Amino acid sequence: MLEDSAPQAMPDTPAYRWRGGRLEPVTDVHDVQLDGLLGIDRQKAALTQNTRQFVEGRPANHALLTGARGTGKSSLVKALLPAFGEQGLRLVAVSPHDLVELPDIVTPLRGRPQRFLIYVDDFSVTPGDRALTALKTALDGGIEAPPDNVLIVATSNRRHLMPEFQSENAEYHWEDGELHPGETVEEKISLSERFGLWLSFPPFDQRRYLELVGHHLEALGSAMSADAEAAALRWALQRASRSGRVAAQFARDWVGRQATAG
């Protein structure tokens, strides 16, 4: 007698995390709004359009978000939930080292009316990593057809998802007058090309960084001033980074200090 293939019972919550071999409901979800994400209009438009197609049951692509730290990659993915949650979008956070369990993660999601984004944050793998094979299978589909209500969205600080080593240059070789990459580089490109939507997040320039500082100060009930601007630039210099994350950190420090001094 065949077993019942209906989806297993699980609570319908906005988000889940995969932990200890099971899906855990997440009810207190980090509230990030699309309107609050500045300086990434092109990336925002592309990912929201892809997600809109997905929740409406139209063809959509797995997405890879790469670029500098703190430029809004993770925040953009989180902001999709309040934007499309009422249309059935759900977020499933999966740690990179748990990607080997992707078949088990996807099984209880298959056939449900909701639309699930498998969210893999800060993802990178090394050659030979089992997660690499699991992800390739999930992106392209193995012997079992991939569910149409599941998409994968990954963020990475590495362009091709893997560390870059000097030794890889030695793998390049000439063939019939053409320069060809080695096996390691080919493997990296092969994985990244399996994502149909590929968005790059470059570092912010000084003008955009200060705009973000002003935005975060305003959200905390303060405002940009000449003193705040000078302090924000010193803050970024000390951290050798101009990013949305650094801007938010400065704003919290500045507003907190001003309140204490007052």
C-alpha cells in the first residue's frame, strides 16, 4: 500500500529556520522595509520583480547577490517578506553548512500553497565541499523535478561563491591558441551560472554613505549636521568601510552619545 504523499503538518508562520534536522517556526521576524533600503535601487527593482513573478506563479529565477560587506544584500532579502508575505511568500533560512540537507528541507515544502524562498546568507564553499554538489542539484534539479513553489536566494561576499587562490592561476592553459581556465575556476563559474538572476552590490561612495547616515539619523529622531557629518566620515575611516551597515552603526552611536551628553 502506498503511503500518503500529502504535505506533513507544519505551522504557517512568516519564516522558518532549518536547525537540528527540522524546520523551526520564526514568528519574531526582523522587520526590514524596502523603502528603507537606499542606494541599491537597481538591485531592489530586479529582485522584487523576480519575487513578484514567483509569488504570482509565473516563471522566476534563483538569485545570487554578491558584493561588498554591509551593502544591503541580506537586508534586501529580508525586506521581501513584508513586501510579499500577504501574497503567500515565506522565508526559510538555511545555514551554508546545512545545504547538504537540502532534499530533506525541501520535501515538507513541496505541494503547499505558500511560496518559499530558501535563504542562504554569507555563502561560500570550497572545492570538494558536499554542499557544492547539493546546491548544484537543487538549482538544476536531479532525478526528482524541483518544486515550483521553492526558489533559492543566496548572498555572498565572494563573486563566484568560493575563495580565490593564487594557485588557481597556474591551472590556466593554452589550447589551440586560446587561454582556458582550470578545473577549479570552471567549477566556480559552473555553480554561479546556475543562478538565473545575478546581482552585484558595489561599495558605496562617500556621497551615498552620507545619505545613508542621514537616513538612519532621521529614523532615530535626529538630523545630519556638520559635526555629525565629520564624525561619520571619521567613523568610516576607522573601519575602512563605507556601507549601509557602518552608517547604521554610526547613527546609533551618535544618537546615543548625544542623548547621554544632553
